[in-house]
Amino acid sequence: MLNTDGTKPIYIQIAEWLETEIMNGHFESGQKVYSQYQLAEMYTINPATAAKGLNLLVEANILYKKRGLGMFVSENAREMIRNKRKNETLRSLVYELVLEAGRLQISEGELIEMIREAREKGEQL
């Protein structure tokens, strides 16, 4: 699951993977998530790298720490992740898509149709 050959740091990939797990319902509010040592063993990475990924989510209030017990999913974690991904990731992707469509001289109508088709294919998966 992790791309060790890519340019994205592993700790960010760990954080994004956990966000996706939360969004997919594999972790619910108040539920304990993997420890840095479990993540390190799962992905054969340094525990400090795993801890850095977990701490990103703590800083974003998606996870919270219970001293001596581990890290747990915050009450509004799904909504926070949704808003973060919508406002950062999705907006950036849409901006790049619109720029590329402009370079290729694709009309707005054609672009919207392409998006509809992609969405339909995604719903079929």
C-alpha cells in the first residue's frame, strides 16, 4: 500500500491511509487505532516514521491521545477528513483538470460530460 519509491514521504502516506480507513468506516469515533509499533510492523518501517504519521492526525484533531492507552478516533473525524480533502486535495485536482482542459481546448460541456462518465464508472465499482 505504501509507495516507498515515490516522492510523497512515508509518514504522510501513513496518515492518508488512516484517514481513508476512517472514511471507509474501518475505524469509528472513539475507537482505538493502530499503534506506531503495529504500523511499523505492518509496513516494515521505522516506528518513528509511523509515529510522525499518527502525530499529523493528532495535530489535525482527527485522532486524540489517551495517555498510556494509545490513540483514538475523534468524534467528528470523518467530517474533518471530508472537509480537509474537499478543500485541499479535490480543489487542487479540479483546478489542474480545468487548466489541462483549457490547454486541450475542451469545452466546459465536454469536460462536464467526461466528469459525469467518470463518476458513473466509479459508482459501478
